[in-house]
Amino acid sequence: MLVVLTVIAIVAAGVLASVNAVTAPQIEKINAENLAAGIKAVMGADDIKVADPKEIDGGFTAYAVSDASGAELGTAVTSITNGFGGPLKVLVGFDKEGTILGYTILEHAETPGLGAKAADWFQKGQKGDIIGMNPGTCNFTVSKDGGDVDAITASTITSRAFLLAVNNAYQAISDKGNADGQTAATAQK
């Protein structure tokens, strides 16, 4: 019985490894296409040039974005925090002054119907609209915590995680980029 189970485990591992080898390039291609489309969406422009990604301490990736003529539009930044259900990966577009141009959720494991609403809740014209806000000039927390942003109804943990991800992205690219990537707390002097 032990030999049979060992053989089954080895065969199953081999099948999984071969499936992974076949599908990995396609998954990578799809992720790259989604990122490119996300950068266009968060910057609010179609005809853009994106510079090579710049890795920033704390797990952030910044993409300098310019228009077709080469004029700087701003920066798109990926940021990851832990939400209610697990990691929440956000792509945020900032103009040169740090004002939010747009955002998109790249990955999440939030509760369907509740935390998953973050993809729309904070968009322009919605209840928690953050588009046009600058995290450096406003109280960029949920109103329940005394901030300027309405949380998703019945999903405050996801709202806090989302706003933390956006704030961390802002801190990573701002001149004041001295915030702790886990808590957004400013380092003590």
C-alpha cells in the first residue's frame, strides 16, 4: 500500500510540474497585458509610454509614465497590503503632484459581495471617491477613524487595507517617502 501511494504521489507531482511548465509563460503574458491595461486605466490615457519598472524598498514597483510626446504624466505604483481575506494588490496612478488619477485592484482575496466592492467603491462618482485626492494633503483614512473617505459598508477592514495600500504607494514615491511599508507610520527620529 505504501509503494502504491508513493507511486501515485510521484506521478501526480510530475503531472502538476508539467502542467505548470506549459502554462507558466501564458500566465506571465496575461499578467503583463493586465498590468499594461491597468497602467493605461489608472493614468487616464491611452497613448502613453511607460518607463522600465523601478523597484522601491518595501515591495513597491513604480512605473514613470509619459504621454506620446514625452511629457511626464506621473507615476503608476503597485502596492500590496493584507486585507480581510488576504493580500490586496493595488495599482495606483498619481500625477506629478501626488494627486490620485485612478486605481485598479490587480489581485485580492476579499469576500465576494463585500470586500470585493473595493474595485468600484473608491472610483470617481462613487460613495468613497478618492480620485482627485492627494494622500499627502488630506486625512486619507476611513471616516470611522476620523478620516475623509467613506468606508465600504460592512467592510471596514478591507477599506482600511485599501487606503493603506494607496497611502503606502504615495509615501513610496513622494519626497516624504519615509513611511513604514507595513503600518504607514513615520519613522521616529
